[in-house]
Amino acid sequence: TSERICLELRDKLILSAGDKPEQLAPRPASIDDDVVSALVNLGYRAPNAQAALDAARRQGEAGEEFSTLLRAALRQLTK
């Protein structure tokens, strides 16, 4: 549990000038990453999920909310 807390809070820590992390903290997951992950968890392959999300964005179907993006990507996958 303590390891998980440290991992989740490490990018919120303020480091002094002498302290340097060994590696950069991972960037927070974007909504696009969350949508692709949800589609993969539904059984779609990652490249297909990403392509569907990209197509939904190109066609202007997608908004900026997770649920809107997910529905638009699912529509693309069922075409």
C-alpha cells in the first residue's frame, strides 16, 4: 500500500535542486488514452480502437467528455 501511495504522489512532490528523479514521472492519462483503454477492455484491438477514435475526431462526432468520445468511437467500430 505504501509503495502505491508513493507512486501516485511522486509527481506531486517538490524536489530540491540537488534531487533528480531517476526517470520522468509518467504523464497523466489523457481522455483519448482512457477511451482506447476502455475499448481494449471491451475486446477491441488497440490499433483498431485508436483508429476508431481518430476517425470519430476527424468526423467531428467526438466532444471532449469521456462518454461522448467512447460512444463516437463505438459508432465508428460498428460501421
